[in-house]
Amino acid sequence: MKTVKTISKALIILCLQLGLIACKKTEKKYSAYLELQKDTLTSETQIFTSDPNILKFNIKNIDQHPPKGLNIELIKYGYKFLTTTSRYVGYVVSNPKKRYAGNNLACVNCHISGGTKAYAGSWIGVMSSYPAYRTKNGKVNDIYMRINGCMERSMNGRPLEKDSKEMQGVVEYFRWLNTDKKLNYLPQYKGFLKIDLPKRAADTIKGKALYNKECFYCHGTNGSGIFFDDRNVSKGYVYPPLWGKQSYNLGAGMAKLGTLAGFIKGNMPYGVEANDPKISDEDAYDIAAYVNTKQRPSPPDLEQDYPDRLTKGADIPYGPYDDIFPEIQHRIGPLQPIKRYYLQQLKERKK
Ligand code: HEC
Ligand code: HEC
């Protein structure tokens, strides 16, 4: 009896210690995070990279290593705009004419570390990718059109003028991120992580439970995020919102199941990097479906997207569709049958 007691006591102590270690680990990350919040945005200071070549794009060192032929002041302006977007064009800035965005997000809330983080919608080399044809609007898009795509959808707003200082600053900043030719076409600096999509419908109930375990303590149980300063919300967020009126709209890239799942696996909880993820493919898929089936704004012109409807990705969450699947399947999967159907249709059209 005594030995059983000692063993169980030892087990309890072991469990407690393990729990404590796990807690401490999260706590450490969390407090390091809060430390950074003191007077500036995390996104402005935190550089995530295991690629030493990226360090030269740390804005803090730009004066010591000025890029040739570029306007440094304009680059700095662009960087400020990208990292504190809501202070320039947020929906509550004092000059109503400057309210280009319909929410208070910053571009870098999704394009993390000033667009230099691997698998986080990086802008490294983006100037070499445009102009490019986009199936979404069926047109060749230059960089200005592409930026405005995010203004209208991710930022739920309206386009910036091409000759505005904001736009010129962003493009000058992108030019800087385009100055190391060997980085420009690396896959980690193109878009987000791709997950192995489970061959089943996502489980939004499981997604909710996982959200309440892994995400709520920053983004809130109702997904509304946390402002820097409640009295001055145009300063933006410490933790951006994930759904509701202040989030990206239904037409945004992040509203797609696959894109959000990849973003989550590669970047969340905050601090995670794609080469050492915390959330599995299966879990990221369920969480993404939970988040993306919540209410969010709907832009007016959705039905004009994808003029060639057979080029519509399987996980575009809004119709009209040229297929036989219900809308909910586009939102929560399984996506493989939809992909197969579209491929088949495209093949038949070619005949
Ligand atoms: C809510 C998240 C989010 C926010 C905020 C956001 N974007 Fe994006 N952005 C995306 C996603 C997702 C994509 C990829 C789109 C896709 O998968 O269709 C993207 C793509 C882009 C691209 C094209 C990248 C490439 O490699 O082709 C540019 C340029 C861009 N965004 C600029 C911006 C700018 C500038 C802002 C701020 C005004 C911004 N984005 C805000 C999510 C966001
Ligand atoms: C420790 C805090 C923390 C946790 C936990 C966390 N996030 Fe985030 N999340 C952030 C921060 C901070 C950003 C903005 C990143 C930046 O600006 O550099 C962000 C950005 C995002 C974005 C893009 C911006 C937006 O609002 O649309 C999404 C989507 C997101 N997180 C989803 C999740 C999900 C899903 C989970 C749970 C698996 C999660 N996050 C867990 C802190 C956190």
C-alpha cells in the first residue's frame, strides 16, 4: 500500500512539474511578446527569420546600409504605412477623406515582419512577380492593382490612388525587398504554407474547442481582438480580430479555408515558424473552418469575381459557381472532389 502511495505521489509531482514547464514555456513567449508592446507595434520590431540573408531588410539598419538608387525616406514612409496602416487610412482617422480602409488592421498583421517572414505572405521579390494575370479579376494586374486588391478585400476598403504618398511609399519599400535577386523566387517567400488538406469536411465543433484552447487568449473568445488603446482605436491592434465587422471581408484571400489553414500552421500561435509548427494540418483545417464560417463583411462586387468560373479555386467561399457542389462544401470541404470536377470540366472544354 505504502509503495502505491509513494508512486502515485511521485506521479502527481511529476505531472505538476510537467504542467509547470509547459505553462512556463507559454508564459515566457507571452511575456516576451508583451515586453515588445510597450511603445511600439510588435510587427515593427519582431523579426522572425532563420535565413541570414533576410536580416539586411531590417528597417532599423537601412541608414547604415542604404540601398542604391532608392529613396530611403520614401521606403521608411512605406514601412510605417504597412506596419501602422490604421493610423494613416483606418476607418476612424480624423480626416474622413483618408478613411480608405474599412477596418483597423495593418497590412503586416498578415504579411508578418514587414513582409519578410517565410510562409507569411512575404513581399520579398514581389516586384518581380507583377504585372501578372489574375484569375480573380480576369486581368493583367500591375503591382498597384494587386495592392488595391488587399485594400478592398483584406482591409475591407477602397483603392489608394496610384500617385498617393502611401502607394508610392509601399512600392518603394517593395523595391527595396527586391534587391537581392537570389531570394526573389524562393518558395518560402511566395504566399503561405500549403497544408495537406484532409479528405473530409472540416469539423467546426472541434475547431471551436481548439480555438478556445490555442487562440482565444490573444484574439478573444468572440474573435474581436484587442486594441492597443481603447481610447484611440485608430492606433490599431495588439491582437487583430479574426471575424466580425472589423475583420477581412468574405472576398479576401484569408477567407479561403486552405489559405487560412496554411497561415495558422505556419504562423500561429504568434511566434511560431513554419519549420517548427505547433498546430497540425488536421487541427489547422478545423480551426480555419470555424473562423471562416463566422460572420464577416461582404464586399458589393463578389459575383463579378472569376469571370471564368472554372478558374475559381475550390475553397472560394462565395458563389456563383459553375458546379454541382453546395456552397458549404466550398467553405468547409472536402475540397478534393471539387478540384477533380473542375479539372475534368477544363479538360472537356479543351476538347
Ligand atoms: C487579413 C490578411 C491580410 C491583410 C490585412 C493584407 N493582406 Fe495582402 N494578402 C493576403 C493574402 C491571404 C494574400 C494572398 C492572396 C491569395 O491567396 O489569393 C495577399 C497578397 C498580397 C499581395 C500579393 C503577394 C504576391 O506574392 O503575389 C500584395 C502585394 C499584398 N497582399 C499587399 C498588401 C498590402 C499593401 C496590405 C495593406 C494595405 C495587405 N496586403 C493587407 C492577406 C492580407
Ligand atoms: C500570443 C498571441 C496569439 C495567439 C495565441 C494567436 N495569435 Fe493570431 N495573431 C497574433 C498577432 C500579434 C497577430 C498579428 C501579427 C503581426 O502583426 O505581426 C496575429 C495575426 C493573426 C491573423 C491574421 C490577422 C487577422 O486578424 O486576420 C490570423 C488569421 C490569426 N492570427 C489567427 C490565429 C489563430 C487561428 C490562432 C490559434 C491557432 C492564433 N491566431 C493564435 C497573436 C496571436
